[in-house]
Amino acid sequence: MSANPFADPHSMDSNPFEDPSVQQARESSRHEYGYGAETPTNNESYPQQQQASASNRSDEMAQRFDDLERREQELKAREAALAAKAEHIRKHGRNNWPPGPFPILFHDIEQEIPEQHKSTVLTWYRIWMFLVLVLAVNLVGGVLLLISGANNGGADLGAAIMYLPVIGVLSFFTWYQPVYKAYQTGYAVFFYIFFLFAGFHLAFCTYMFIGIPSSGSAGLINLISRFAGGHIVAGVFCILSTAGWALEGLAALWMYKNVWAHTHGQAGLTFAQAKQEVSMYGLKAYLFNKSSLPAQSAA
């Protein structure tokens, strides 16, 4: 049945919400403020929020546990290192070189050498370590000289065996330790001891580079004879030995010049000053009882 066309729209009996203008305003308000939208109710979203919060707390706890476990492991490692260091000091004092069960001296470039000289002393230490490597290669070359039938292979091998321990140890104490102590203390006597024995070292490198038969060197002359006789493997090791002696000698010569320039330039140390130091304290004090020497800053 159709609506009464004669009815008063503003009468008390009419429903005001049926007015088209009112319904249009209600729809506009719903769109503007989101009423009536199909969104989950608070009762539906709360369990999801609670589950996400619990998951986040679980991740945080796991992360904290991992961090605590890592710190505990670091603490145990630090305690073990301190215990090992304490045991080492109890048995050997401060001695830490050579590494192993029987250290005989304390060697620490980072701790004992002034900052401006650390690179110089470290380079000399590397030169010494390279010397030991070249001596080992030379020993293998001596073995191959004997196997390949060199006329003086036995003598070469015997001398090469002797060179590795003897030259390795003597070089450490006769020229590396003096240059170490020279830059540590600044005493002229250590510089001049270094100049003497480092000069012998340069001469030895030249001698080994030449490779005279029966000299214990797998150097140049033995290299040529091995390739001439068709002994390729022995020749290759002779090449390595010859190149090693060349590099060792050139590196030592370069650093020798640097130390000489420092001693006679920046430091201003003279041989007369070295003799005066020896006359005051005695050579024994410098070689065996360095703790009795007065403190002196390195130049």
C-alpha cells in the first residue's frame, strides 16, 4: 500500500529516521567515522595481540639467554687465559720466548720498544724469521744435492745441517737481540755490537748466495751445475735457496743503512760514547746483567 500523499511529514506520528535527508546524513557519518565497517571486535583481536606479545617476550628472553651464555663463555676463556699466564709466570717468570715449554727470555716489541721504533724492530724480527726459513730451504737443497750426485754433496749436506741450528741461534743473539736492546734502551754499545755482527751477517748472506761447492750452500754455482746435469728438482730448490739468500741480504742491507742513519743522525751516538759506556759499567753488565744498568730513554 503506498504512502499517504496527504500525510504531514512533520507530524508527531511520522518516524523522523525515515526522512531521506536524515538517512543520508547517517550514512555519511558511518563512512566518515568507520561505524558499521567489517572490522574484528575487541573480543576477536585481543587473543591475537596477546599471542604476539607472548611471542615477542619469548624472543627477548631467548636473546638475553644467548647474550648471557656468550658472556659466560668469554668470562671462562678470560679466566683460563689468566690462569695459564699465572702458571707460566710461576714456572718461568716473565720469560715468553721462544714459545713452548722452555722460554729463556722476555720478548715483547709492543710492550718494550718505544712507539717510534716499533716498525724498525719488527722488521728486523721478520728478517731473522726469514733467515730461519731460508736456512731450512737451503737444508732441503743440500739433501737434493747429495741425492742428485753432486761431487761435494755430502759436505754440502753436513754444513747445511749445521747451519740451521747454529746460524739460527747465533744470529738471534748476536745481531737481533742487540738491535732490540739498542732501540729499547738507547745505549750506544748495543748499536755498535749490532753493527759488528750484522756486518758479519751480510757477508754470510753473500757467501751463501754464491753457492760454492762443499760450502753447505745450495746457491748460484750449485744451481747452475744442477740444471747443467739435468737435475731439475734439485735445481728448483737451488733457485729457491739462491733467491732467499738474495732477499735476506738485500733486506738486511737496507735496514742496516736505516739503523746506521738513525744512530749517527737522530740519536747522535758515537763509538767513543759506546766505549765510555763499557768503561763505566763493563761489557758483562750489558750482556748478562742489563737490570744493573741505569735507566736511559731510547733516542
